[in-house]
Amino acid sequence: MAMTPEEMVLFYGEQADLTKEGLAVAESTSNYYLGTLNLSENFKCRMMQGLITWRIGNDPSEFFGQAVQSYHDDWALLTTIGGETATFSDTPVEKVPFLSYLIGQQDSPLGVDGLEGDRLLDAVLGKWLFGSWEESLWAMGMEQLRTSGSKLALDTYGLYESVVRASSSDMAALMEKGAKLFSNRKSDKFYSGGDETESGGEDNNVTVDYRLASLAKRHGYRGAGTHVWKW
């Protein structure tokens, strides 16, 4: 029997707690790679707790706050293990600004070095949330995505760019288009090939488009819809 959303939230919480042991082993053995794996898993699980909570209509702020805080705490540990070899691109650094912005934290983007394709595009969007737009990096990321992504991915990031450049009067139509693109992830190999937060396959039923919601929030959009920040 499939888990209920509430059971999934508990499951991901348990998985996140297990990463504490993995990080402790990484620290005691100076295993940087093990540390990056556990940081990424911890962040993903806390983020999934928030996305599922959001999808069923409840405030995900606590879980997103835990995801952001755990990222910073775990990254501090990784820098002690890896030293100069510690690289932001070894972690889901590009996702942190979206959650920070949604919950109202002034958490500026951390870095873009080593990011490509959709990851670079996410980093550019994250920078825009906190005030700046990098046109050349966006063009580079889109060109990379054309060779590594799917048509749906290109259409989705094209929509995000349209939202960035939109006026208030455009937002309702763009949000409706975004919702349709999101639902198409369920059968798209690019999104199914990502982790659960990317909403491919069955995860499409229990998550939301946090990127779209973040961009819409920056516009002050307060309309109805699954992919709108209400808290």
C-alpha cells in the first residue's frame, strides 16, 4: 500500500535524521565525498517534507527552514573536511536561494562555479530573487540545456524567463501555463531522472513548482493555485 502524504513526511524526516550518522562518519574519516552525499540527502529530505506539506495545503516554512539551516551547517562541516577542495557544485547549492526567499530569509546565493545546464539556470534565477540578473550566464545555461535536457525542460525554463521579465498583468496567464508544464513532468524522462524534488513520475502528485512560486512571490503575485506561496 502506498504511503499517505503524512506518512511520506515522516519517512523523509527519518531519512534526514539518518544523515547525521553519515556526516559523523565523514568527519571522523575525513571522507569529503561521503560528506557531500549526506549533505545532499539531508537537504533533499527536508525539502521534500516541505514540498509534500505544501501540496496538501499546510505551511511548509518550518521544513524549508530546516533544509536551509542544515545546508549551511553541513557545508561548514564539509569545508573542514575538504579544505580548499570543497566545492559548492558538489552540493545542491542552486536550490537553497529558492527556499530562503520563500521563507523570507536574506540568504544570498553562494556560488555558480562548476554549475551547468539547469543547475546554472537555477543559480541565475536564485540571484535574480535577491536582486540581480545575469544575462550571459542565462544564455550559457540555456545553450547547455538544449543538449542535455528535454523539450519540456527548455519550455519550463523559457517560462521562468518570461516570469522574470513579466509585468503584473501577465502573471495569471503565466502561472496557468506553468501549472500545465509542471503536470507534464510526470511522464518526462528529464524530470524523472532527477531527484524527488524535481517532480517527475509519481512525485508529481505530491510536490509543487517551488521555482515558479519563488519567482511569482518576487512579483508580489497573490492569486490562487497550487504553485503559489500563501504563507
